[in-house]
Amino acid sequence: MDTILSVEDLEVEFATYGGTVKAVRGVSFDVTRGETLAIVGESGCGKSVTVQSLMGLIPMPPGKITGGTATLNGKNILNLPPAEANKFRGVEVGMIFQDPMSSLNPTMTIGDQIAETLKVHRGKSDQEAFKLAVELLERTHIPEAPKRAKQYPFEFSGGMLQRAMIAQSLACNPAILIADEPTTALDVTIQAQILELMLELQRTENMSIILITHDLAVVARMADRVAVMYAGQVIESGTVDDIFYRSSHPYTLGLKEAMPSNTHDRDKSLSPILGSPPDLFKPPVGCGYCARCPYAMTICAEHFPTATAISESHEASCWLHHPTAPDIEELHQLEDQDAG
């Protein structure tokens, strides 16, 4: 498979008045051409910090990338000087943010903002850039694109703003599109339209997508592979079928049990994950999920488990999958329910 981005042992921390927060702790993943990798987990688990560090968008200070590599087409893109970072940011990697209204300049028209990207990165003239900006708006199915290009962000609805953000992110034909909670602020109907647009553009451009979300329904629709994060670490990864039908980490099982079902089973109640994530000022030496895990053993609190291969495409960092771990019948019953 054609791997275009490889992240290895990424570590990011933030200096605060209360101490140092270890926000990302040894995250690794690969992205291959044309696939969608979803990174999921609770708020605060490090999803957004991970991708923002790849884009050079972590404020430094207080943020600091303390370890790891991120190789894009053979080049490490971490900690690049600003001039070099600008050469790949928006060109080789595009990004859609959660709130387009706060990401766009309210004093510039939509067309001028897209055109500026084309002038800076592709050397287009004012006239050429604006013409291409209109074409990009048309590609993202914005009606009356020539008219809309001359309007300001406040004149757009939330769904149209997100389409405009997608158009801007595609201006330089990036190999990877990072979508950070792209549908959170949208209603269900508009959300479905934006997701369908992203899938359509991915098919036509053979573009890879890194999707950051906490919505498992979006993951099921969009993703080819999934990385589950907890307390700054990837604790399970696999294909979308592995994660949904063969979940192997208790945290992943807990996320699914807390998700509403569309099976119309009125007698089934949602099962929240009790407790709170660990304090990342003083991260646990063992498994970060240990204090909330119903299957925790002594070793879980003392040593972080290495990733165990469940199958060729699926791995989980959990001591329950170690060859010498005790057999827990209840966990197998949950896994069997998933498979069924």
C-alpha cells in the first residue's frame, strides 16, 4: 500500500502555571493514499492536538513537540521553520476546522480568501485566482457560485461556510485532507450533505482523509481504518469492521455501549463510562484506562501494555490480550455480541 504519511511516537506537551500537561504520548499511525483514517475518543484525549501538531498549528510556547517523527512523502514535517512549514501547509495537507466562522476572515469575501491561497501557493494572478475560486465553490456544490464568491462569511449559513472551507482546503490539490470535527455544529441533514461531499471529492481526487471525531456514526459511514485514543495514547486500531464488530479494548467496548442504537430496542439503556480520564499533569505509568476499567488487573496499574496483534489489521494495547492473561468470560461475551 502507498503510505504517504507515517507518524511515529509523537509526543506533545504544554507548559502551564499548574505544571506540564502531557497531551500526546507516543502516538503512531500511517495513512495510505485514498483512504480515510478516523481518530476517535472523548474530548481532551489528544485527537485535535495530534493533527494540529502535524500542521504546525500548536502555539509554541506553551506547546512543545518533545518527540517523534511525522514523515510526509519522505520528509519529516515536525518542527519545521515557519517558511518551510508554509510550503506544505495548505499545499500538501489541507485542513477543515470545526468552526468555519472563526476560521475565516470576516472582513474579506469568500472568493478573495480562496483566491489568496491560490496566489500565495500557486502563483496565480488576481484574475486567474478569483476564477479558480469560483470553480472551487462550484465543485463543492455552492449554488450561484459567482455571486456567492463576492459575499462575506456572515452572509453564509453554517453548512455553506463549511463547503467554502472545503473549497479553500482543496485549492492546492492536497494529498491529505484533515477534517477536525467538520460536522459538529451542523444539523443532521446538513451533516449528511457535508459527509457525502467529502466522500465524493475523495473519490474524484484520490485524496486521503484524517477525520477527527467523537461521533461513531460518522466513523461508520466515512472511515476505512480507525485509531481509538485515550489519555493521549492510541489504545486500539484496526479497520472499521475490526473496531465496530471485533472491539478488543474495554474502552472501545465502553464507547459503543454508550452510543445510542437505531435498532428500536426500547428496553436497552445506555451504559455510561463511569469515572474520569487520568490527570495528564501526572500521567499514570500503566494503562490510562485502568481506574475506569471493569477488568483491571494489578499489572494494568504498574506497566503500560504493548500493542498486541489481534489480527493482521487489528491491534490493541491491553493486558487482557497478553498470552498469560486470565480468561474473562464477560469480555468474550461482549466481543461475541459485536461479531453477531
